[in-house]
Amino acid sequence: MDELLACYQELLGDHPKLSLSRFAGEVERPYHVLRDARQNAQRSAQRMEQRRHILEVVRFKALEEPLSGYRLIYQACNKMPSSLLLASIPSVATWRS
């Protein structure tokens, strides 16, 4: 879907009057699917970035205590303020040292 939207943006440079509904007909996709993907792209990217960040925090916690199971990691992350989950985490280079 992202590829189709990128293609549409590229074509808009050459053909500024190309409508999304016409493009949807050309690529044989329903218009509403392309419209919804276009409108929700930024929000979806933010959610994915937040998920990646939380996974990195959990991974970092697991590397701090390599012998702890998922329950102890879960409890440790729950004790952390939510602002720490959303804050930046140390780089991967510091994990391996």
C-alpha cells in the first residue's frame, strides 16, 4: 500500500490534476482503501515507531538481567514510569560493552 501511495505522489509531480480516484481505477484498487491509507499513514507510522521503541526498552531490560523470565521483565517495565518508556534509550553499542 505504501508503494502505491509513493507511486501516486510521484505521478502527482508529473500530472498535478491526477485524482486519487482515477489513480485507484488505474491500479485496480478500491478508492476508499487508498484514501484511508493516505489519511492514516502518519498515525500508523507513529504507532509503529512507538511499538518499536517499547520493544527496544523491553530488549534493553532483558539484556540487563539475562536470566530473568518474561514475567520479571514485565514487572520491571511496569515499575518504570511511562515517560521512561517513551524516552530515548541507550544505543545498541552500549548494550554490547
